[in-house]
Amino acid sequence: MNNIEGRVALVTGGSRGIGAAVAVRLAQDGADIVLTHSNSAAQAAEVVESVKAVGRRALVVQTSDSASVVGAVEAAVAEFGRLDILVNNAGVAAFGAIGELTGSDFDEVVDINVKAPFLAARAAANVLGEGGRIVNIGSCAATRVTGPGYAVYSLSKSALVGLTKALARDLGPRGITANLIHPGPIDTAMNPADSPVADENRSHTALGHYGESADIAAAVSYLAGDSGRYVTGAEIAVDGGYTA
């Protein structure tokens, strides 16, 4: 495990799926955890118990839109006196033919997938010290679209490429890194390995199977700790060869 003892990590969307796995992994590595959720309080409470079970502290913040993530950054500093790691994981999706997607679909996806990471990173930049880490969670759909219906979702995840590289340049002189992880097909409640489209998703990977949330959490752990100190502005695919 990557030692991040005594650091404080904020994981947006940390109540389930990839976010929950990331929160627990960082706690196992030694961090205190702040996690956000929008409407899954019971699941957030379960993650808190898992964090406490490994001897770390946890705080839950409910958020409703992009603006409210700034409050989560402020809550982390108010509760723990510092923030060292920001993981922008929360995301939503809207799929459909380009003629079917609405302006409301666009606004919601861009608000949560693009504006929220920007606002969270801007707020975190005011409090992160040397050795601070920002890890954005993108998608393999940012670089490879294998079928129709992804216009808004892929757009939103592609935007994180530019954001991450710009953050790396802005914050590098202060010793703060910013990186982007692109998950492939990961077995979660939102994209289960037994869904109607699972076989097609598997067919696009080189390994022929879905990954697990722990695979993404391991990559975040690497970037969040001392092991990732010389990695910044990078896009890291954890996708089983989906984009190979």
C-alpha cells in the first residue's frame, strides 16, 4: 500500500462504486476521508464505517450541484484543518442519439462532470500545500467511442483532459500534481458486468473482461502518494486495453 499517513482526502461521489472503493483504499493507506454524495446517505454511511474500521476519520457532505462541491472543500479544512488530496470522481451520464439529447441533458452532465471538477480544483488550489494531489476520473469514452449515443458524455469526459493538463501547469511550480484516470468497463451498479451491453463492452477490451473498482482505486492510490510524485498532467488508462 502507498503510505499517505496523516493526509486528508476528499472524494466526490464517494458513497458507491468507484468512489467508495477509492475512499476506502485511501483510508487503508492512512488518509482521513471526506466524501460527498447527492442522494445515497445510507451507502455513504457504510463507507464511513469501512473508513473507521481501518482507524481513520471520515466526514460526509451532501452535494446537489457543481457549486456545492466548494462547500465540501471548505468542510474538509474546517473538520480536519487541511486538504491534501482531491479526487474528482462524481459523474452522471446521458446517452442518446444526437437528435434526442436535450439542452437539459447537456447542462446536467456538463455541470457535474466538468464544472464541478473545475470548481473543486479551484477551491482546493487555495488550500493544497506542496505535495498536494488532484486526481480526476475520466472515461475510456473520452478517447474511444465505440457506438452511437455518447455525444454529451464523451464531450464531458474529454473536457477533463484539457482541465487536467492545465492544472498540472498551473500548480506544478507549487509541487502539486494533477492527473487523469480513464476507467474502462468497471463492474459497478451503474455498469454491471451482467448488463445487456456487457458482452459488447467486454469485446472491446484486450483482456476480455470487466475490471473492478479496486483497480481504479489502486491507480488513485499510486498517484496520491509519494510514488506518484513525478507524474503530472498524465492520462492513465485503466481499461483492460479498451483504448489499445
